[in-house]
Amino acid sequence: MTPAPADNTAPADNQAPAGDTVLADDTVLAENAGATRGGKKPLLSARDLVQEFVVREAGGARGGVVQAVSGVSFDIMPGETLGIVGETGSGKSTLARAVLQAPRPKSGSVVFRDQELTRLRGSALAAARRNIQFVWQDPFGSLDPKWQVRSIIEEPLDAHRVGSRDARRKRVDELLDLVGLDPARYAKRHPRELSGGQAQRVAIARAVALEPSLLICDEAVSSLDVLIQAQVLNLFERLRRELTLSYLFIAHDLALVKQVSDRVAVMYLGKFCEVGPGESVYKHPLHPYTKALLDSIPSTEPGAARATATLRGEPPSPINPPSGCRFRTRCPRAADRCASEVPEPRELAPGHLVACHFPLTGPAPAGAASTGSAGTGSAGTVPSQSASSTAARTARAQG
């Protein structure tokens, strides 16, 4: 998707560029994005999620508050994959746990299948969680080392009293077949007898055992080698088609997320800075941070130029985030306005929104930081993503 043409006339500090749609807050951002997909009812709708954690010093004295998630809103439609990408510490996993109510967010709303999850307790919340399952980054850490594979996959069926014992055993065999593992060979093995890819397939089989509507994948392929990553990504895509699953797919690699996601949200220090269709975000990034993530990906093309500019400094502490735009302390396009005013999300292309005073559709503002070029970054400040990029290409080839 091509973003709106750049306006070479710099807007006044208190005005948006002509023709831009200014959105009041992240809630409107999510509603606007949902409206561009035919007005269908979202499977999951999160609004203004806030998650904070109190830091205690020696003796139990209050030492500050970690602002892990700050006013994040988004929708996930039936059968859709929303990818969330950002550096380590940006709040991605905390956001996923807030959706699952583990722990509950400090404030905000999470509506799943017409149920407000933040108001549910006890058995009602457990019943709702049956339709939202998690796939964790480390499969060996999420599987009981003392249990056989059959018992691990059967556990959610036992917990929710699904079917008879014979029916559950039959269901386990079906699930192992579904994820590409022979029940006769693997059902009686322990996690220590599995490879990383096999263990993750067992974790996926357990996650889909209760036929959920939504899978939350938190760095689900980050610990796997490139070839196994590709196989697991193909498995996720096949399960989406066969089981009509929706995904919330979390990773630090924008190239990988783009390949598996219908829409991509870029997160920095607890806030969304850009949301849009995966192809549009990848080809036409609007936020300097998104551009920095993309520039950090080593190119495999012969003669391709390498990004030499760097993001300035380290990510700020979430205990004391910068005023105004949280990315301004590292942004090469930052100006005085960025310190005093929180950027409101704007739709600069159909379904493509950015929270930036000076997006990449226009020139850098007068007086912007001189270090680095507009929106470029380096692998020295953003994790290297070449291996995962290779996995994404391998997945496409195998698919």
C-alpha cells in the first residue's frame, strides 16, 4: 500500500499536515483500523490497556513505577494475524499477558467474543481462557519434564473435563498427527527426548487441544534454528487455514512478523508507534523507529548499501519515560514539539496509522537532531535479524 504523497510544506507545530486524518487517541486508532476491513466484528478488542508494576527498594520502600504498557488499543479480526514487533523491553509480552488477564491490566478493556475479560473471575474467566491459548518462547520451559508427551497434551482436556478417557486419548493422537508427529513414536517420550522443534510442536498441539479461537505466540520461534523456524511457521499457517485460528504473534524481528501477519503493530516503550498492513509497513514505513528496525536487517542482495547511521543512546527507562514522544531521545527527526506534545495517531494511508509529529512522508523539521539520517538505524542498537529473515524466506519456499 502506498502512503499518501508527501507534503513539502512543513506543518505548524500545532497542526497536522493537510489531508491527514487526526485520531484522538489509540482507541480511535484501533477503531479506525477495524473500520477499513469491512466493518466486521472483532474477535478481540483491547482498549486503553495500561499495565504498571511498582518497584520496591530495600526495606520495601516504593522505588518507582514501571510503565510497561501505556494506553494501547487494537483489534484482532476472526482468522487474522496481528503481529507485534519491537525491541526487548518494549512491553510486547506484558501486553499479551494483560490480554490473558495474567496478571490483570491496571486499567483498560479487553472484550473477547462479546465478554469483558477484565470483569470475569473464577470459573467464568477460566471458561473464557479456554478459547485463548498461549505458545511460549521456550518449549522446554513450558513442558513438564517428568510427564510424557501424551499426558502433556491431554492435560487441558482433563482440566476442562472434555470427553471420556478413551476419547481424550484418541484426541491426543489426532493432535500429534495434526502437528506432524507420529503418535506411535512420540506419545510416550519425555520432553528431554525431543528436539527443540519437536518440543514446540508438542506445545502447539497442547495449545490447540481445546479448539481455541485465538493463539498468542510470544516469540514462539525465536529459540529455534532457521530451518525449524520455517517448519513451525508453515505449521502455524496451516493450522490457521484448517482451524480458522486468529493469532497475536509477538517477535522482535520485523521481517519475520511481516511474513506471517496480516497487520503489524510496532511497539516502543509501552506504546504503539505504527500500525498497518504488513506489506505497507515493510515497504513504506512512516515512523522513524520502524525504519530503524528495517535498516537493522542485513541485506542478502549483492551490492546492497548498508545502513551506517545509528540510533542515538539507549532505550530510556520505563520507570521514567521521556515526556511527549517516547522515542524522541533517540529520534534523528526530533524537534522541540516532540518533547512537549504526545503525538496522536494519524492515518496517512488506508489502514496505515502512525503516531509521529514528523512522519517519513515529509521532510525532517527545522532544528531536528543532526546525528544520523532520517529514520535510519543499525544492527548495533536493534537486534540482528538475518537468521529470522532467512527463516521467513524458507517458510515461503516450503509453503
